[in-house]
Amino acid sequence: MSAFDFSLLAKGGPMMLVVIVMALVSLVLCIERTLFLHRGQIRSKPFLDGIKNTLEKRRIVEALTLCEETPGPVAAVVKAALLHANEDGERLRFAVQEAAVVEVPALERRLAAIAAVAQIAPMVGLLGTLLGLITTFHAFMQGGQYATASALAGGLWQALLATAGSLLVAIPTHIAYHFLSGRVRSIVRDVEWAGNEIMRYLLSDYRHSAATSISASAAAPASVPVPATARTSVQ
């Protein structure tokens, strides 16, 4: 016998088809969410340090370009803050919160579907098990030629395979759901930290350095041109 006999799927009854469809749906959703979250998770601290270094040189356009070239919600929140860098604190905070409200639901998309597959799969298996037992008892109650070993075994096969198949779908899907939920929570924490950090920097260090540079420019002595008549008289 091979490692897996695909003829067993046919013995699992009609509910095995439902279990197989749920397994395919779960696999596609988990792969898509894993790739999406992997792309959206960046090293927040080095990214924000690079933004701060760029802003210290008063190159806000370059910082915005860096945010646009970086994928993920952290870069989107920082970009929203930079676009409102010169506004008051309340408007800056509102812009950051608005960007976070847009980005966070995208992270949680399709997780509910994965959780639904993990919860419904055992119920589908239980239904398949009951249908198999009903088939077995029906053949037994008929007696005579209906109560053959083959008829009884067919109902038991259906009951056991439906239960096993549903559990083989539900257990990995549960694990994948908790893994992806942890990734989402990690990215959300990065978004909150990056939003608070860029607001603090823009409202304190960035504006303080701008005010210092303006004061230094105003305090610098202006060069007074010498009139041509004065140069002539001196000569």
C-alpha cells in the first residue's frame, strides 16, 4: 500500500468533498495572508531612524519618497505624518490616526474566513461521521443481504474518514490562524509605535531645529555694500 491511498477519499462519503474544498480554501487564504503580512512587516526602528536623519537635513521630499518606496502600513502612517508636518498637533494626530484606520483593517482581512474554516471543519466531519453511522445501522437493520460485511464496513469507513479528514483540516488551520494573528498584532504594535514616535519628533525636534536655523539666519550680520562714491573718495 502506498503512503496515501486516494481511493480512501471516495470511501469518505459526500462530506469528504466538502472537507477537501475547505482544505483548498484554507490553504489559499493562509498562503495569501502569509505573503501579504511578510511584505508589510519591515524593521520599523531602522526605517524611522533613516527618516529622522533625512529630516535633520531638511529633505522632507526625500523622506516622502522613501515612504512611498517602502511597503507596509508603517511607511503609510509615517508618510501621512510627513504630509502634515507643519500643521498643529491636533491635525497631525488626526492625520496619523486616519492613516492607521485605513491600514489596520487591511491587515486583518480574511483572518475571519480562516477562523471560520477552522471552526466549521470539525462540524462537517461530525456530520459525515453521523451519516456513516446512519448508513451502517440502516444496513444492519435491513438484515439479510443488506447486512453484509461490505455494507457495514462502508458506513464505518465513511464515519472514520470524515472525522479524520476534518481534523486534518481544522488543526493546521487553527495553527495558521493563531500564527497570522500574532503577525498582525506585531505589525499593529509597530504602527502605533511609529505613529507616536514620528509625531513626537515632528512636534519637538524637527520644529525646534527649524526655529533654531531661522534664528541663526536672522542673527547673522548682513554684508553692507560700499557705495562707489565712497570707494572713489577713499582712493
